[in-house]
Amino acid sequence: MRNSAFLAVGIALLVVQSNLFRLIGKLDIPGVTPSLLLPLIVFMGVHEYSIARGAALAFLLGYLLDLFAGAPVGLFTFITVTTFIVARAAGVRLAAQTFLTKLALAFVFALVEGVLVVILTAIFGGDAARPRALALLVAPHAVSTAILAPLVFRLAERVHQVTITVPRPGEGGAR
């Protein structure tokens, strides 16, 4: 149930994210479109109990992001799985409880995501000018992602709370 709920929320966030460009593009600030999927992946990393299930879900959402963004297949797939694993490894220390920690987590992970995109594009891309152009977009993207991250964290927390399964009397416990 939780996997399906997070997958549905992730797809909805991808649809909203892909249409935000039309609204935010009028501001004429390059790179200001936020990543709505990134805070969800970080939330899953901080709160998910199964690394295999979370990594599989991050893989699927990253693949869908590749398709939505028109990026080379595997670019965001790799980055979302990596983000999930790093957030999972540091999850105990990075529990996003306050507004400021949510902003900071989203900002740092968005910066890391942007740097990874630039590095992978430089390594595997055919155009030498593209990584330089992408590098200029990293900071505005990280700021806009951090600004909207508390909303995504709140949505993810609601999904997390709704999908908690409590064992009925007689189902769990000692045998």
C-alpha cells in the first residue's frame, strides 16, 4: 500500500513539475524550476525501512523523470537511486523535523543532484559546452527546490501516516 501511494504521489509531482516550467518560465530566470521529486526521494530515504523497496521505488521514479524530462535514460534514474541511498545512510542524523532542516536538506541534495548532472553530462555527453551551461542552473534550481521542499515533505508525511499498518489483535506479537 505504501509503495503504491508513494508511486502515485511521485507521478503526480512529476506531472506538476513538468507543468511548472510553463508558469515559472515567464519569470525568465534560468534554472528556477524546482525538482518536486527530490524532496520526496529524500523523505523516503530518511523514513523508509527497507532499502531494497525504497531503492526500487527511487529507480522507478527516476526512470519516469528521465522520460518526463527527455533526459538520457539512466541519468536521473542513477541520481535518484544515489540520492535515496545517501539519504538512507545519513537518515538517522538528518531527520527532517523542522522547517529549517527541511530547507537545508532539500538545498544540499538539490546541489548534489545538480553537480552530479553536470559531471555525468561532462563525462558522457558529446557537447563540451552543455556542462558549462548546466552548471549555471545548479544554484537557482537548488534554491527553488528548497523553497518548495517543506510542502512536499508535508505531503509525504501525510502519505506516510495514512499508510502505516497497525497489526490487529492476534496478528503480531510473540508466538
